[in-house]
Amino acid sequence: MAWIRFVEVTVGPKSGEGFKIDALKIAFNIEKTDSVEHNTSKIQIYNLSKETSDKVCAEGNHITLKAGYTEETIAAIFFGDVVRGERKKDGEDYVTELEVYDGRTALMEGHVSVSYAKDTEAKTVVQAFLDAIGLSFKGLDLVPNGEKYDHGYAFIGMAGDGLRDVLNKFGLTYTIQNQMLYIVKPGEAADKTGLKLTPDTGLLTIPQQIVDKTSDDDVEKKATNRWKFSAMLFPELIPKAACKVESSTLNGEVIISKSVMTGDNWDGDFKVDIEAEVA
């Protein structure tokens, strides 16, 4: 098993050259879901100089956060744009705290005005929205070939909203994970991780079935197809990814719907809390 941690932050203008930080204490909390909402991260970097902290906190800076174990894969677990940052005193330390959103710039700047004649294929409209957003993407093949807008199509607004509008027509949606836009079918995986989580290979807790309350007094509860568990911090464990779980309570393939990654390179947690559905 791997135990030696590694965390690295690269920060700078999106179109420019950034600088790396890895020798200081870095803590993070990353929340990722399979919805169309932004994934978010809070990153804390300890004891930067005032000058460096000011540079890091500049709104719009691009952040790449890498983490993992030195004996295993070290990979980027979050890409995003700085929404706000501040430097504050915490005991004997100065902590630079950043709030970062995944894919924020691409969606916020992806404003479009499109108009298409009758019989335009839906896939053409989807491609236009993808071009406006500007992220790498997967899953365009899920949009049926030959499907047309008999009376044309027009849209003015954010490209992300337009994309959602067209995809809903075919029972599809999208999610942005690590600045990759995935077009997906609800209930299906976008990627296979190849991971098999067991108590010997990174599963930290016994999977528990999630239940929904069916009455206001929370007495009656209904079992769901959703499960929650914790695992070692493997970068591949992101929403819409599939992995296998072998435990005393759950055996089989699951599709992740939510992952919360927490840790730092010195001590404390270094894990991912997962909610997933049985595939």
C-alpha cells in the first residue's frame, strides 16, 4: 500500500506561465458532483510571503492541484479558476485561503447568440455550444445522428444553458470534471477507472446504503440504490467514473455521483468520501 503523500499547486494566469508550490503545507477540500453545477475547492497554503500570497490570490488565476501517493499515481485532482482569496493569521502561521471553481471561466464567458434554419441537425447545435464553452469534451457520439430541428433553432444566453437545453431533448446531460466536459446518460458511467476497492486496496470504511426518509418524523425510511463509503485518495475517483467495490456489505461495480476529497501533505485526512449508485 502507498502511504507517502504528495501535494502540489501550480498557479498563474490561464494563458501564461504559472509557478509551483510544494514545499509548504497545503490543505484542500474539493467537492465534486455529477450535476451541471461548478465543482468547488478550498485550498489553504501556509506561510507564503505577503508578496507571493497577493499574486496567488489574484481573481481569475488558474489553479492546478496535484495530489497522490509517491509510490502510486500522482495526478491533477482539480483544475479551476480563483474566485476569491485572502491571507489571514492562524496562530503562528499565515494562511492563504483560495476558493476555486472548476470550469468557471469557460462557462461564464461562453455567451452565445445562435440561429439555425429548419432541418438543422441537433448535433450541429451541440457542437456550436461546445465550441463556445471551449473545453475538451467526450460523449458527442451519444447525440443521435440525423435528429433535426424541423422548424429551426435559436438561442441567446450562456452556452452551458443552451447545451443543457439541447441535450435534455435526448435524455442526456453534461458534467464538467477536471475541465473535461462529459456528455452523459443519467445512470451510466462516463469513464472506467479500472480500480477495485477492497479493505486491502484502499477502501477505508464499510459501504453503507443510503436511505431516504419517507415521512416528516423520519421514522419510516426507504432504502435506495445509493451507497456511501470512504477510500484512499485516488485521483480517478471522480463523479461519473465507475469502479469496483468488494466488501462485506457491497460487491460489484458502482458509478460515482459525488466525491469529496480532503487532505494535506503534512498530516490529518487524505481521503475521498464517495456517494455512488450500483451500476
